[in-house]
Amino acid sequence: MPTDTTSGDTLPAREHLPARTAGPPVLDVTIPVYNEERDLEPCVLRLHDHLTRTFPYGFRITIADNASTDRTPAVAARLDARIPEVRSCRLEQKGRGRALHAVWSHSDAPVLAYMDVDLSTGLNALLPLVAPLISGHSDLAIGSRLARTSRVVRGPKREFVSRAYNVILKSSLSARFSDAQCGFKAVRADVAARLLPMVEDTGWFFDTEMLVLAERAGLRIHEVPVDWVDDPDSRVHIVRTAVEDLKGVWRVGRALAVGALPLDRLSRPSGDDPREAGADGAPRRLVRQLAGFCVVGVLSTLVYLALYSLFRTHLGAQAANAAALLVSAVANTAANRRLTFGVRGRNRAVRHQLQGLVVFAIGLALTSGSLAALDTATGSPPHTTELAVLVAANLAATVLRFLLLRAWVFPERRVPSPTPGERTAR
């Protein structure tokens, strides 16, 4: 079993894993399989030979059988009995994510990896994949077929699907990693112990969800360019998988927007990230916050105007303005909480929303007062004039809203710098 890291508030600082001459292996490579009686044995033998020749640490190969109905369980059992570094386990339900969650949750290795049974990815990338995790440099590592130096052989349809999917991830979830679906990944066990309980998907979207949550929590993801040759016998149903992935993108995006995930449990100790040091950090944070606030503000204004136009057909101007502001204010606070000020998890989420409603009340007073003044001045203003006045009023309230959010709703928590004695103790 991996070491329990769930008792503290944060993950421990990354350290170089010691070389072992006995005891549990350093690396556990999982191969999820479903009805792979033909390819399983050649894959395991080739991987075992490669690790024996090139990997300087102890290793294990775990075959995770996803409810196969052919001779795959018998082949896996034979390899388990024949090779000391190979073990097999049987799951009665399908799902790559389910298999990885089951194996990784019970592994005693400090570095956990997986690869597809077809070995489409060149094995020479395996050591570069896990080396940053062993050294303590990174938390997760992924193989990338879309890196500039990767060498990939595959058809145009799969190339288009892969690149389109990554565009969706970058535009909707602000993902910065380049290849979510390459079946070649690794994670440190202390990270997996906290990360896996947050990952809901049990199928192909498992990888993407794990990476998005890790990235949003500030964990370091190392990317390795790979040599990759498409398997013409792949059994992945592209359309069905794409639909499930899009559903997963929507679910994860919604959870992140409302702060429903305790990502703060994945953070490292204060001072582990060098970006926390330096006096010039405050200006950079302010610029990032202003940029995030502007993006959220533009989107919120568009939502507000659309809602106002919708409500105005059934309600009076004041009631439509109040309803549109209320709905957009809740979404605005949730988006600014996560995207602008980097607040993660559910802690104080309700309080933040209540404080956001106070800020909303100020905006309501400004915009309602503007509408009242317009109505007094013109009697029955046209709809376009109302919209123009509301935009002006919202712009006037924006500066005050940002200052209140930054100073009152989401104030920065200043962490005192460690003393020289504390740094030495670390």
C-alpha cells in the first residue's frame, strides 16, 4: 500500500527517491487489457526485457484485466506464475480508469505508470518519463505525440481528432499540457493517493480529468516527446469516446467553476514553489488578477445583457435588471474565485458567495439608480438606450468591484517567510 499522505493539509515537499536493493519496487507499470489474448504475452515479455536491460531500479509489471471474456485471464495468470516481476489482477467491470484506480490505489511502489498493451509508444521514452518523478523534480509525467520533436505515424482521422480534442481542452479548461490521451503516463504515489479520490471517470476520460485537476492544483507535469506508431487494430470507438470525453469536460469544468473540488489538498508546502519567492511577485499577481478579472467581467457582462434582454420581455426594467444581475453575480463570483484569485476547494465558498452578493448589491444600486435617472429624464427610453446606460453603469462599478473582491472577498493570505533556522530544519 502507498504511504498515507492524507493526514496533513498539504503534500510533503518532493524528494529524490532512494535506490532500493530490496523491498518494494520503485516503479509499478500497469497494463490495462480487455480481450488481448494475442498481444498480451509479447507485450509483457518485450516490456520486461526492456526494463531488465535499461531500468536501474526495482520494477513490477501489473496486468489489469478489465473483465475479459477470452483467454486473457489465463495468459495473465501464466505470466504471473512464470516471471517474478509480473503480477496480474482481475476486475469484473470494464474501464481503463477503473483499472488504473484499482491497481494504483493498492500498489506499494512510489512511482506508478501505465501504458497501452499495443506498445504504440517507443519504450526508450519510459526512463525519461519516470526519471523526473524519481528525482523529485515533477509530480506527474506524460508522453506527448504532439510535441515538436515527437515522431508519430498515424492516419489523418486520428491526427485530427487528437488535435481537435486538445484545442477543446485548452479553450474550455485552460489546459496547458499538450497531449491528454497518449497511453503513456506516470504519477508519484503520494500524489496519486490524494488525486485519485477526486477523479470520477472510470473510462477513457480518466487521464484527462487527472491531468486537469493536477494542473489546476499547481502540480508539475513533465512532458516527454515520444515515438508513436498507430495501432491499426485499435478497438477504441472514436465517436462514443469523443461524446463521453465532452461530457467529462463539461462535468469537470462545472466543478472547477463552482469550487466543488478540494484542490488545496494537492498543494505543496509553502516555499516548495520558487514562484512564491521574490519581491516582484506582487506586481505579477496583480497583472494576472486584472487579466482574469477582465476576461470574467466581459463574459459576465455578455451573460448579464442576454439575461436582461430575455427577462425584459416578461418583467419591468427594474425587475429584469435585478434578476439578470443576481444570476450573473453568482456565476461571476464563482469564476473570479477560481480563475482570478486562485481560490480552490469548498473552504469558505458560501462565505465568498455571500460577500459577492454584497458586491452585487452595490452594482444593483448603481445600475438601478442609472435606470431610474434615465426614466425620470426621458419618460420612456428605447431599449437600446437602456442597454447603453446599463453598460456605462456596469463599467463604473467594475473598478470598485475589483477592489472589493481583491481586498475584502478574496484577500491574499500572507505567509511569513521561514527564518534561517526553519530553512535549515527543512
